[in-house]
Amino acid sequence: MKHFLDKVLFPKVISFAVNRWHILALLCLGVVLMTDHKAIVELVGGNYTNVVSATVALLILREEILQKNSHNDLHSKIDNLHAKLDKKDE
């Protein structure tokens, strides 16, 4: 079960949550919550603090994923360079 959660479910949830349209939808919801103070809007969308918290969390998660991908790309380029240098020395 842990393998399923770590390898299948969590990456799918993260890929959905970090989608730019999801972040845009949260920002739009925040604008609606700031301008329209009806009870039904707060019932559906929560309060403004929750929207801001969720949006910032998604932006931080997105930045972390981008940095991790950049780090992995750099690491693979360095490994390829080392392999080429080792091949050249032979």
C-alpha cells in the first residue's frame, strides 16, 4: 500500500495540484471572496485566508518541483560529461 501511495497516488495528486489552471482558479476564487461576501460563496470557496494559504502552498510546491527537475538535469549533464571524459581517457 505504501508503494502505491508513494509511486502512484501522490505524484498524480501533485501533478494535478501544480497545474497552472488550478493556481489560476484559486486566484480567481480569492478575488471572488474579496469582492462578494455572500454566505454561499464562503461555503463553497472557504474564506480568503484558506485560499491564500492554498495558493502559496501550490506556488512553493511548483517552485520546488522546478528546482528538483533543474537539479536532476544538471546532474545528468555532469554524469554525461564525466562519461565522455572517461571514454576520452581510454
